[in-house]
Amino acid sequence: MRRFELHRDADITGVSGTGVVAEGVEFSDGRVAMRWRPTEHGLCSTVTWDSMEGVVVVHGHDGATRVVWLDERRTQT
């Protein structure tokens, strides 16, 4: 598995702010668990996704939010 953060350069919706807005982990089977950081509105949640592609499609906002990997991808042996 490997860890990541979502870095938001522009807050399109006006809800989650900018900077590091979420942190998570991609498991070896491709599934993702992600935790939103609390916002100024006090909102936070933990969500799961079937793939990182789903995270990017929903939360990428056409490049306004980037996935920043904190760990190297590990290959299974």
C-alpha cells in the first residue's frame, strides 16, 4: 500500500479550502481509503473508493486538486 494527500490549488465548491484537504492510502488491490481534513465549516469524513481513478474523477475538478504520493509504489512479489 502507499499513502497520498489531495492538494487543492483552487477551491471550486467553496467548501474544503485549499492546500492539503485529504489524506489516504491506496491498497495493493487498488482500493482507496481517504480521510478529509476538517474544514472551517467543521466538516470531515472518511470514504472508500474502488480505485484512485474514481477519486480523481469526482474530486480532481479538472486539475484543481492533485494526488501527491508520499510513498513509492510497491510491486507484489
